[in-house]
Amino acid sequence: MPVQTKMRLVFGVMVILLFTWTGWQALGFAQLALYLPLAMSGLGVVVGVITVATDLMNWKRQGLVASADVPETAAMHGAEEREIAIREGGIDPSAEDTPEDPHAIALRSLAMMLWILGYVLLIWLVGIVAASAIFLFVFLRLIARASWRVPVIGTLVVLS
């Protein structure tokens, strides 16, 4: 199984576990206060299950098409898909065709998981409104590399 597929599966399982936990926690709320968190948790679990199922089906399909004992077939299959996508305008013919380094993909996936975990921790420490404002500012400034104006305006919108 490719590293990227493993990381996607781990992320999907983490989403399922996180939303299952939030749903379980919501069961302890007062009757009127539990509906929204429970609904959001349910939706999160459904999306996580769909994501994991889709990733597993794609991996299985790719495994059937590109098994280790027939590398030529896999190479031809990829070339045919690319040619069809170019013809249909789905991809740019001048785009790079080299696969990404699996280690870089794994690091990028891990970084995104840590950002999400940091946001959840920040919510726990300072509350959702302050955490959202802080997270938005830091994320836009560090990851999106936005100018100072965009994070400041975004933070003010979140706080208003």
C-alpha cells in the first residue's frame, strides 16, 4: 500500500474517532444542548466513513489494475488515463508527470493533522471564538503566506 494511501486512511480513521468522541461527549449535555453537537458528530462520522471506504475502494481498484507482476500494464493504464484526461481537457498537457516523493507526502499529511490537533487543543484552552481567530491569523500568515492585511481582516471578521 502506498504511503499516501496509508496517510489518507489514518487521517480518515482519526476523523471518525474524533467525531465519535465528540458525539459521545455530547450525550452528556442537557437535552436541548445536545442536538447540534450530536448532529455535527454524526455528519463527521459519516464523512469519515465515506472517505475511508472510498480510499479503500480506490486502493483495491488500483491494486487490481497495477499488480506487482505486470508493471507494463500499469504503465500503459496510466498512460491511457492521462491521454484521455488531456483529450477531455481534464489536465494540462504541459504538467509534470513525475510522481511526488512519498516521504514528502507523508510529512505534509502529518503537518495537516498536527494543525487540526493544534486547533482542537486551542479550542479547549481558550474557547472556540478566540481559538478560531488565533488559528485563522496564524494559518493565513504562516501556511498561506498571506500579507498582513488578509489575516487581520479575517480575524476581525471572526471576532465580530
